Amino acid sequence: MSITEARGLESETLDPALVATLERAKTASRALSTVTADVKNRGLLAIADAVRSNTAEIIRANAVDLDRGRENGLAAGLVDRLRLDESRLEGLATATELIASLVDPVGEVLRGKVLPNGLQLTQVRVPFGVVGAIYEARPNVTVDIAALALKSGNAVVLRGGSAAEDTNRVLVRVLQEALESVGLPRDAVQTIDEFGRRGATELMRARGLVDVLIPRGSAQLIDTVVRESKVPVIETGAGVVHVFVDESADEGWAVDIVHNAKVQRPSVCNALETLLVHRSAADRILPSVLADLRGAGVTIHADEATRALFADAVPATDDDWSTEYMSLDISVRIVDDLDAALDHIRRYSTRHTESIISNDVRSTERFLAEVDSAVVMVNASTRFTDGGEFGFGAEVGISTQKLHARGPMGLPELTSTKWIVRGAGQVRG
């Protein structure tokens, strides 16, 4: 009996070739669940070496994807996410090495106790098994998720999208060869890109073969996976990210933080999209902040009060407040006070990251307590919401849900738990 039949999955409803791929992943996941940390670390170091030694081939494949994307009118933000160069590949290799240096989460004891009857209970971390990932135009995710999955004892099945098809094909082969070189199963990392969009749809229906599914991409993609998947989903979120400049904010900090949050890499989900400014600070701070942004090429979509202070802005529409630009665009609004800022964030935020710039302890503590987002900051750029910056080596994504995981997801977030009970003949009366 196959794994599919044993789990009661209606295999006739799925492509047999895709089912075979998932069954190989399930078999590989069982092998990984008992592999020692040393062996997994050797696999990770082999991946880092393979990325470096195959840089030229990866960049050639990526150039094909970039050319096709431009021809097809791919948005500038997605083109930036799609691009891999020597620096970014070195960053992926370095992150993989960092993951190898981290503590293996598998087997970690979270809690334990001895019952009055002598039973010994421990709750330990265990791998999920098979992790599916659906993502768009982000070939870096291929390496990040594969590395995190390996260290946490999971097999991974990837649907990387047509925009990065050539890049991902090369990356997956490189990853598989690296795993094989240290005696790990190549089926621990697989792609279903060959099945196209149908593959993504069937991955969402493969309950019993895939243990958890993680979507990364546009709000539309994430919403589709959350609504249609029969496989449990960890929801990552789009980034309509806010910074609120309070009345006590330091002007220099405001200029630097807002510039970094918007300009440093505008195509990513932790980039600033909406700037809110306390009315009492607007005259003092806003002109210098906006002049700095405009000098960096940012288009400013502003409310009427902001345009009265800064003429080189375009009128904001209602849609601007809920837009994730992924470009050098920002929406700006002057608000009466902290209450108004909190109201705006509650209405438009995607619950990703929000930051307050303030020197008032009462305001900052209230902001931290009342903003219901995965990451809430004080006097810091939203660009720090990142697994690498948090010391995780990389991230699977940034979860904006509240169950299981929230915020940047690293190694512990790719594990579940089980209870181990040790007895000496006890029976329940």
C-alpha cells in the first residue's frame, strides 16, 4: 500500500507524477527526522559551497528570467526581488553557514514533569515532515527555505513560479547535488515547477502528503492559498507598513529612519509604505523628511494638510492608504494625535510591522501595547523585520497570523511538538 492510500487521500484526483514526487518527499522527511545535527550541518555547508561554486551558472539562468520578466512587463519591484547577483548569492551562502552554526531545534525539551503516579512527561520539538512553499519571483526563497527545512529536519517541496523558473531549476539541482554529496537524500528538496499553476493547486489539495504549506508573495496569492488550501497553512502577509512620527520625535532620527525604511530596498515587504505625522510635529519635522525622500526619487502621495507644507507631492487617494507599493512611492498623512494614528493603523495595516518615532515613554509604551502587528518598533527602521537581522540566519517568511508562529519564522517555527511519556507499568484506574 502506498503512502497516499495509507493516508486515505483520493489519489485519483491528483496527478500521479506529482503524487510520486510528494511521496518521495515524505520518505525523505522520515530519513531526515533521525539525522544528527552534525550531518545536517555538513549538508548546509555543502549547500553554501555549492552556491558559491555555481554562481556563474545561477546568474546566467537568472539573466534569462530577468529578460523574460522585463519582456512580460514584470513590475520593477518584482524584477528587483527576482534578481540574483554575486553579492546576493554570497549573502545566501553566508546565511546558510549561519544556519549551520545555530542550535538544532529538533529534540529540544520545552517542558516536562513527573506525575504523582510516576509517569515522566516531556514535550519536545519535532519536524513538521514535508513543508510546501508557494512563492513568486523570489529565487532567494529557494535557498533560504531549503536550508531552514534541512536544519529543522523537514523535506521541502517548492513551487517557485514561472517568473523564476530557470533560476529555480538550477538552484534546486545545485541543492540536491550538495545534499547527495554528504549522503543526505536528494528528495529532501524538490520542485514542482514543471507542473505549472496546476501543481500549485494540487499542492494545496495534498493533505496527508504535505504537512504544512507556506505562501510567500502578493496579497492575492496568499489569500488564494489561505482560502483554497486543504493543507494547513501558515499565513505570511503583505506589508502595508507604517511609521508614526510623534510630537516628541527627534528630527534627525525621523529623517534617517524614514529614509532607510522607504529607500534602502523598497521592493520588500518590510519597507515603509505609509508615514503618519503628529500635527504638532508636522511643521518642525515633515518638510525635512519629505525633502530627503524626494531627493532620493520617492513619489509622495499626500493628504491635503501635507501638501500645504510640501508642494512637491501628489494628492493621495483612498486606495493609497491600503497599497503595498513595492516601489519608490509613499503615502503621507498628518494626524491629530496618537489616537488618530492608532485608528489609521487599525484600519489599513496588514499587521506586518509598525514603528513609532518618539521620545515620550507613555506614547511609545501605548503604541507597543495597542498596535496589533507581528512586529512593533520604537525608534527603529522597519527594515529590521527580517530573519537574518533577527539572528535566524534566514527566514521562511514573516507570519502575520497568531496561531503557531508570528513574525519572522526561523528554525523553531518549522517544528511542531510531541509528548513523550515514560512509565513503569502504570495503568489508569
